Amino acid sequence: MLPPRCLSWEFLLGSLFLVGLSSVIVQTLVACAAGWAAPAKRGRVVGQITSGVVIGILCARLIAGLLTDTIGWRAVYLASAVLTADMAAVLARILPPRKRNDMPLSYPVLVFSTLSLYRTKSVLRRRGLLAFLIFAMFNVLWAPLVLPLSAAPFSLSHTEVGLFGLVGVAGALGAGRAGIWADQGRARRTTVLSFFALALAAWSLMTALPIPLWFLIAGVVLLDFAIQAIHVTSQSLIFASGAEARSRLVGAYMVFYSLGSACGAFASTLAYAHGGWTSVCLLGTGLGLAGLTLACLEKPEIVL
């Protein structure tokens, strides 16, 4: 019989796998909302839904910290389970009935057709690569941020660290307008300016840690604004490129999202372990510069 520690470790990994597997449901809802919206308003709708997703992620940090400090870490998972069950019940009531496909495809055919999109959709390849970079940066910031904030001279509690999620909400709210800019044909300009803000402004401000936290706060707002703006713009362009395969397009796009998030979190913890917060900021700056270069090279006829 395995010792309790091994059982707990295996159970944790299995649970995390199931959470990651089911998290794609959120992006499927974004694709559904884009399909229901009028073409002229699709960018705005995608921006609103995506803002809600990012705001939820950031607010969860505060709520998780508050529950951990007041009740214990297990309360975080119990609350998540209850909220997930409640959301499933709500969605079952409010979502419209499924439309039947005149040409139903088997699951293997759908998977292979999704892979073929990487070959046929240049906007998916370009925007997918940008998604990899921005979500790598997102986790380069958030994965190790608790380490310097919980150590001296700050020694912040879980709840106080979670408050920085609210700082990011301000940036995410402001970036909801990026969908409107995409509808107005300003996608390329939005992307270039956002990467410029990421590469040069946001990380430069955050490098100032551990001197006044106002620099870190300003950098977090700017970084979340820019990431959200690029993400919304990219989704608007991808959805516009193929209405007949919208769900498969979002699935193909979110592969880059997931890989970027995982790689960013892993790389940032290594950077922090070997060079502290300065190394984390240098890593984020490098990713931002790479994205800025790609955004500047992107052809205007692809980014409308």
C-alpha cells in the first residue's frame, strides 16, 4: 500500500489534469458567443466575454488568498467545486438548444481537420504564435510574484498578495475596448502598441521591485491591459477567418495559449531561482521584444 504522501501527490496530479482538460469549456463559450453575434459587433462581444474570463482569473487570486487565510487552503477547492456545479446548472438553463449539423463528423475526423487549420489558416499560425508569447508573459509575471511579495521586506499575507489580482482587473477592464478597435480595422496598430507597452514599459516599471510597490502596480495594470488587448484582437481576427470552423479554430488557437502558459510558469520559476526578480523581468522583456518584432513584421493584408 502506498504511503499517504504518494496517494495525495497522485490525486493532486490527476485532479489538475482533469481541471486542465475541462478548462477548454470556457473558450468554447467564447466561440459560441462569437457565432451568435452580428459580424459588425463580433469583436466587441469577444472582448466582453474574454474580459470576463480574465477578470475571473484575477479575482480568483484574491478570493483564494482570503479563503486560505481565514478558513484554510482546502476551502479554496471546496468553493470551486460548488461554484462549478452552480455554473453548470445555470448554463443548462440559459444556453440555446444545440443546432444539428447537416454533415456530422466523427471525432477523429474533427481532430484531423483541426490540425489541418494550421496549414490553411495563416492568421491562425501568426496569431497563435503571438498568443504563446503573451500568455507566457502572463505567467512569467503571476507564477513567481508571490515569492518576492511574501518575503522580506514586504512579507504580505495570501490575501494581500491576492489584492494584486484586483490591480490586474483594472487593466483587463480597459482592454475590453480592443474588440471594438478590431471591428474598426485597427488590429495591427493595437497589437504593435500593446507589445511595445509590454516589452518596454511594463517590465521596465516592474524591475524596480523591491522599491515602492507603485511601480509594480503600474506595471501589472499595463501588462494585463496589453495582454488582454492582443488576446481579444487575435480572437476577433481568427473568428472572422472561418465561420464554418469557429469552434475548431478556437481549439487550435488555445493550444498556443496553454503551451505559452505552461512554459511561462516553468521558465519564470527557474529564472527566479537562479537570478531573482531581475531575471524574471529580463525574461518577460525578452518575450515582449520577440512579440513586438513579430507584430511589426505581420502583413497589413492579414491583420485588417
